[in-house]
Amino acid sequence: MVYTLSTAFAIYFVLWWIVLFAVLPFGIQSQHESGEGAAGTDPGAPTAPGMLKKLLWTTVISAIIFGIAWWAYMAGYLNVERLYRLMGFTR
């Protein structure tokens, strides 16, 4: 099995979204907690979500995880046969 550019991009894309959803709640303060907010809005809505910073952190964290996975794949630690054995399947 060979990594193609499109496969690598697809894996990175999925990983990026998973990391984004993990990073989103960090540093959030709701309108209820901060005591400020506009009338008619949900009290649980964030006051300052800081999305640009979160998108940058998501990209960095995803790149690090993807780099480690790429290295493990290239070194032979991450392949289908090894994963079969780890899960207890026989071929």
C-alpha cells in the first residue's frame, strides 16, 4: 500500500476536523459566566471564541500528529498486517 498525495490529504483533512472539535472548547467563557451578552442570545454562547487562534492551533497539532503517523507508516510500525495481529485477527 502506497500513500498517494490524495490519500495523505484525505487523512490529514479528517484528522484536522477531529482535532478541531477537540480544540474548540478550550478557553471558552460563556456569556453567563462573564456577565455580558446581548439580549435574546443564548447565555451559553461564547463571548470571544477566538476562532483564528483555534484554527492555527488545530493546524499545528494536526500536522504534528500526521507527521508522527507518517513516520510510523514509513518505518513499518503502521501497516495492515501489524494492525491485524494487534486486534487478534489472523490472515
